[in-house]
Amino acid sequence: MGVAGSGKTTLSREIVRRVCAVYIDNNHIADAFSPHTRDGRRYQRMRPHFYKALYAITEENLKVGNSVLLDVPHVKEMQLPAWRASVRGLITRTGVKLIVIRCCCSEMSLYQRILSRCEPRDRWKLTHWQEFLSKEPIDVPIPFPHLDVDTEQDVSRNIRKAVEYILG
């Protein structure tokens, strides 16, 4: 998990090269319906449905014995008691272990990463930077055991640290 631009996808793709898991990126679902934006009424109305599909796909994979790596922000969701309860329910129903890794970096690095990737869906974030950060804070409390990975540090070291945490 982590704010958009925090390094989740870079780390996730390297982890799945080393750990056998189904890779699911929330952007693949959202882009099918809203490829150019992550703001506006239509996207906000559809967002819960994207996550519902994401969790259904995740649960079905877990039920058949696949490990799943979710490449998702979960910054807004982590703040909601009902969402945390639904995650606990998913864990109970599937009998799996939840492993949370949060990618984080400085605000300046975050801004530069989002700016440099030139994604149309990031325009609103850059134009409304403070509002974006207030909705998706970099350092939201996480009430689950987790590993924080500073993605401004050495990538190889971060990958090793994350894989060790997953396998440990």
C-alpha cells in the first residue's frame, strides 16, 4: 500500500519475480472504466465497485490456494473501520495470513515521481496537490502489523527486505 507515486508498482513487480503470487493492480480494473482520471463524480461513484471486483478476484484466488499480491493504495480505506473489518473477514473466510507493506517517500519525491510519469490520471493530483495529500496522507496510521519501505532508499535492499518480510 501507499500513496500514488510512492513506489508500489516498482516494488510489487520485483516481489512477484521472487515470490509466487497472483499480481493484481487496482489500476488495471479502474483503467478499464476510467483510464484518464481518478477524480470527478463518475469515478468516485464507480470506485467502490472497482474495489469490490478487486476483492472478489482476490478472494477467489485465495480460496483456490493462490497467494495474492495486491498493488493498491488503500490509504483512504485504511482509515475506515468498516473496511478494516471487511479485510479481517476476508482473512477469516480464506484462512490466509495478511502481509502489509507500505511504500513511502518524501513529499518532494512523491511530487516528482507523479510529475515525471506523465499520466493523464495524475493531472488532478498535481493541480490540487494539497487537497490530494489531505485525502491520501503519506503517513496514515496502519492498525495491522506491517513493514514500512522507504522507496527513496536502494531498490535492491528494499526488495530483499520486503521478500524477507513476506517469507518470514
